[in-house]
Amino acid sequence: MSERLRRRYFAIKLETEEEIDKRKVVNAIWNAIYELFGDYGASKVGLATIEYKKKEKLLILRCYHKAVDTVRAAIAFITKIEDKPVAMHVIAVSGTIKALRRKIKGASTQLF
């Protein structure tokens, strides 16, 4: 009997002057994962984009629960996207999207 894959959901806030396209942000995260952990590490992440709010600069990602530290490290590694300075902050991590949205609403009063 195979074990069910457990996942974690990230809420990430981008701090930048301009709006950045979703594809460029996700590619930057993948590039950071490949640089830090190589092909093998990238294959163990299971990264997927759930939602990107361009105006709020909020990104929701999904990954395998064992790869949370890997994804956090890759996010911290990113300082530029296409020669534009960017800072990415993990607002919350949760096991379900519903709980993540609840955490974001609670954190939104403090962050925004």
C-alpha cells in the first residue's frame, strides 16, 4: 500500500517596485532550486503554483511536506528577477489552502 503524498502550501509576499509576471516569479524560484539543490533536489520538491495576485504581489505555492525547507531556502536565495530587485517573504505555511487563507487574513492586518 502506497503512502499518500502530504503537501504544504506557502503564501509568499513579493516586495518590489513594479509588478512582475507570474511566469517570471515561478521561473526564478525554479532556477534558485536548481542552483542550490540540482536536478535531484528539484525532482523531490513537487512545486506547483496555486494562485498569483499580481496587484497584491501575493503568491500561493504548493510543495511536498518534506521539501518545505528546500523551498524556503530557494525563496531566500532570490534577490533579483530580470535585473529588478525583489525581496520575497514567506507569510505563512499550512497543510490546507483553507487554513492558509485564514492565516493570510490574520496576517494581512499586520503586513499590509
